[in-house]
Amino acid sequence: MHGHGGLPNRLRGVLADRPLIVVSNREPYTHRRSGGAAKVERPVGGLTAALDPVMQDLSGTWIAWGDGDADFDDVAAGGRVPVPPEAPRYTLKRIALPHPEVEGYYYGYANQALWPLCHMAMSQARFRARYWAAYQSVNARFAAAVREEAGREALVWIHDYHLALCPRELRRTRPDLFLMHFWHIPWPAWDVFRICPQGAELLDGLLANDLIGFQHPRHVEHFLECAEREIGARVEDGIVEYKGRVTHVEAFPISVDAAALDQLARSRSCERWMARLRRRFALEGRTVAVSVDRLDYTKGIPERLKAIDLFFKRRPEYRTRVVFIQKTAPSRTRIKAYRDLESQVEEAIAHLNAAYAVEGWQPVISLPQPLPPAGMAALYRMADLCVVSSLQDGMNLVAKEFVACQVDRRGVLALSELAGARDELSWAIPINPYDVEGCADALARAIEMPVLERRRRLDRLRTDVAEHDITHWVDQHLEAAAHLLGARSATRQLFDAAGRIDPTVGRGRPLALLMDFDGTLTGFADDPDSVRIPPRIQAALARIARAPDTFVAIISGRALDDIRLRAGIDGIVYGGNHGLEIAGPGWTWTVPKAEEARGAIGPCCVRLRARLRGVPGVWVEDKGLTASVHYRRSPHRHVEQVRMAVLEELAQLSPRTLGVRQGKHVLELRPDISWDKGAAVRWVLTRALGDDWAATASVVYLGDDRTDEDAFEALAAPAVTVKVGPNAHPTAARYAVRNIDEVYRFIETIDARRAALSVPAGAAAGGAGG
């Protein structure tokens, strides 16, 4: 691995004060007994190769299952061991799992339920209650270990499908943690995912993360659809809002340490291995094709062997001239499906060799024995062709390892169209592993490819792999985390900034207090008619409005008459329909162009009610200037039907007088004009306080919704803009409060301070609206 000693300073600045915790099923160092002594091994795998150098650079703790038979011999209390052994730079915290939990969690739910589900191998999926119970138990155990190790505001990086429930377990007791999760395997489309009996629980667990990464944009799309359809999460532009939190979902294609593999492939050790392999298998003068796989039913090994059989059947001239080397590694042999696959592959290779072998040559050489890194690099470097024929793969790093080791620029990569690597490695020869005839033809095309074309393709591939190596992958994650953490730090918690807020409610400048209603002054409810402001807050706002030099307004998406009734506070300004209609004591105003669209709303609502009559839980609200189609109470399977009805209704309008905007479990039909809460707030402030309000008044605006972002952006500093609710979503607001209770606390603080400045009753109240 190279490069992480030079982690960019911009990332170090954000991460420096945050402890880094990596959490994975697999550990980076294993202690195993050998000849009576414990020997340290480094498990082979992209995850450990990628993250070990990062941990050495940044320090921190890596939490993993200790599966080595000597992992808990003579180690420090609590399963902690400093690593690397030769020069410790970080702590490895091992979790001991009893045999029944290993069987249920790892060999059971992770690899007989989630693995086949995500790879669309439904005939192999086993959703058993005891597997799920073990999976829940082990995820809780991992979460407990993180809680023990993680300092305040630590960055916790969780990995893969083994730990989907861990984030939610952590979030319940450690809201301070920044959680990000990388899912290394594919995420299935909703039509596949929906067969999982625990699908809602898995999504709930993952959506406790701040950031989720997948290998491919297609997997991101699948996950977002599942979140929306399965549990009713709100999804927009790669952001999921669920249970009061926001989760960002992005694609981060994993890679290899290209520079290290290039260096290894050029080494004397690699060259010695090349000579050894050529002698042992009589490869000199022959075309060598290589495949490297774990013995897994997702890798398409039987399908590949059928294509090789057809290749030799159709192209007899290549017999004795071409050798296919199948390098395999046993995998999950406690699971019957894997044992059966191993037997199937052995039989297929034996059949091929029996059919075509002659003295001194056999078409397929099976290599089940492990090779050291230099031996693997030799296999890749000497290959004229590498065949990757996965039936489904999140990425497939074999393809990238082959490219990185091709220092002689002689080989061709034949790559499955169903592997995540295909989109990145577009200069490979594409193959469809289900198309046996097409695969056989692709093998011939690759073998016959002219030298200049081979080099041209490999040069492109090697450039791509070098530029997007494992360092790039790690940096992408940390960049994304830094961006989200930076957005949080830019928006300060309101009560952590009391020194800056005090002047706002003090003497010397008029105070303009403007607020949203639903989600800011009141919580959300299934029945929007049931919400009310608590009496004590009503009274506090009324007193603030009567205080000298103070102006109060509520700007809501509700209709004007509705918001006046619900708020029930005299002497303030109300903005209804997101400020399309505004009223103060003795006056009312409507945006002229909005008034022109009023005639379209009523008929549109009538048609939508008729169209959605059979959809349970849907409520079409006619608000005069706008309409809202609420589906908070509707089963999620009907949401798409609601959306399509609204979009098709708008498409039929001529002229197009209305547009649609997504709200929280609501679709809002609005006049198709340039007007929003930002424009409304500026209009209200100008009418109440004059054109120079920005220079003469202290302005405070509180809101929770996307529509309030327009107001935040319209109010430049020193205005105090306050986002209500979880501050995981980037916002234009300069301050935040965690919940509505903190809004009430802020209002009561203003009430107390304005009361201290009050004059006898009868003084002018700014709430008169000007």
C-alpha cells in the first residue's frame, strides 16, 4: 500500500480530533498455532489490505472477530493486542464468538441468507429463525465492543453485510458517533430484496449510519428503492430521511494497491515463480489463460468450464496450444452448497481433461493449493488471458489485480458484464457468463488479439487502475465524511453559541422572529388537524409580539385560514401556502400570479380524490392557492401509485399552471411561479420594518423542512437562521436545535428577556405588521 502516510491535510484537519474505529468481521492479523507456537498471519483480502495502512497512519482501534486458534492466548485484557506486531501503530480489539454463534451468525444468516440474497442466488437462500437470532446477538456484541472503545465523537467505519444491525444498536446510546458503513457485495433490486423476512430490520439498522457506501451506482439505486418501498423512508438525490435522521448513500468502487502489485510483479521473487510454474506445468510456448476464484457459486466457475469445453470443441486447432489454469481457494466448506460446488468443479475439470488431454498437455490445470503473493503475481504476469466470469459481483478485485501485475503488457482481460468492475474496466473484453457460446467466442477473440491492440487496451486499463487505486478508495470515503462533518461544524448548535445569540434578544435593535409551523412549533401527526401549539408557548409568543420593537410571523405550508386557527395568536403576521398569501392585523395580500392559478386547484383536487378513492390513507387537501396530497397514513406499497396520479394530473393541465414539490409524506401542488418562503420572508420583513431591515433589525428564522432552506438562503448574516431537527443534512442555516423542545426553550428565553425590557402596556407592538 502506498500513499496514506501522506493523507491530505484537509482530511487530517477534520479527522484529527476524532478517534477512528474500524469494525469488520475479518481481522487484519490472526494468531494461529504452528509447531507448538503462535504464528502471526495476515489474512488475504482487499478489506484488510486497504485499511491496515490507514490505521497505521491514523491510529485508532480495529474491532473484529478473533477467529484464530491462538488469538486469545497471552493477549492483553479485553482481547486487545497492539499491531502490527513488529512495530505497533494501532490496537486490534478481538471479539470471541462461541461456536453456536459462529454457526448461526456467520455460516448461517450472513452466508446462507444475506450472501445469496444479495447475489440473486435465491435457490441457496435459507432464512432460518435461529440464524437471525444469532445474527442479532452478534451484532449487539459488536456494538457493545464499539461503545467500550469509541471516544466521544469518534468516526466509526463499519464494513459489510455481517454487521447490518450494528449501526442502529450504536445509535440508540451513542448519538455523538459519526457512523459510516461500506457494503462490499451487491445490493439487490427491491423485487429480490422483498423476499427477505427481515428486510425492514436490515434497512432500519443501516439507516442509523450517517454515510453508506456501495460498490456501484446501480447498488445505490437499488438500496434507495428498497428504503423507500420497504419502510417508507423519504428518498431524494442520494439522501434518505428516516426516523428523524438523514443518511447519505454514495458509490465508492473499491480497488487494489496498484503500485505495490506492480512492484511485486517486477520482483526477482515473482520471476522465479514464473519460471517454476512454466517448468512444472510445461507452459513454455503455450498460450496461458488464468482464472482466480474463491469456490463460490457466484463466481460462475461451472459456466466458465462449459465455455472452455465448447471452445476446444469448436476450435480443435487450439488443443495442445492453450492451457487454462484454474486457481481456486476453498470457501465456507461447512455449508453444503459450497461442498457440492467443489465436487461439481472437480468433476467438470476431470471431464474436460479426460475429453481433450494428450500426452504432455491437459487443457485445464487445477491449482487448489495456496500460493504466496509472489506466486500469485507470477500467475497474473505470465497470463496471456485472464477470465473473470462472475454471475454477480460487487466489484471483483481479481480483474484489477491482473491488470496491475501485467507489467509486460501482454495479456487480455475477459470480464463479466455482471461484475461491478466492468463499468470501470471498459477496455476489457465483455462476456456474459450465462451465454456459453458467446463466452467461447470471446475466448477465441481474446487469444487471437493482435499484440498492438493488447498493449493499447492494457495501457488504458493500467492507467485506470493506477489512478483509481485503493488509496483513492479510502480517500473518497474520508473526503465524504469530512464534507458531512464540515457541514455539521458550519452549523453550530444554537445553545452552544449563546454568546452570539444574546445580542439578538437584547436591547438596541428591533427583533423579527419568524417561524415555520409543522415540525417547528408543533410535531407531525397522522392527522394534520390534530396538531396544536402548547398553551404556554402560545402565551409566550403572544407576549413577545406585544413587547416593544418586536415583530413575530409564522410562515407555513398550510392555508392561511388554517394556520391562523391552529396557531391562535393575535397580533402577529401569518403566511399561508408557503407565503403565497400573507395577512397581518387588518390586512391581507396574495401574490398576484398565484391568484391567477387559483381556479385550477379546486378541479384538480376533485379529480385526484376520485382517482385515489381506492388508495387507503390518502387525503387530498384543497388549500385554495395550493393543494396537498398527504400519504403519511398510506401503506408504502401505494406511494408510487399516488405519485403517478399527481404527475399524470399535472401533465394534463393546459396551460401548465401548477407544479409539484415533495414535502414530508406529502406532494404539494403549487402555482408554477417563482415564489418560495425566501421571497415571502423578505417581502414580510420589508413591509414590517422597511427596506433597510437587514441593517437595522435582528432577524431570527426557525424551520425544519426543505422549504425552509429557501428562507435560510434568503437571510444573509448576521440573521440567525436555525434548522430544527437532526443536523446530519447539509443546510444553509447557521445554527441548529435538536428538536421542538429546544425551539420551545429558545422561545421562552426570548420571552423572558423581552419581558425584562418591556414598558407599560400600550407600547407599540411590532407585530402590527407595519
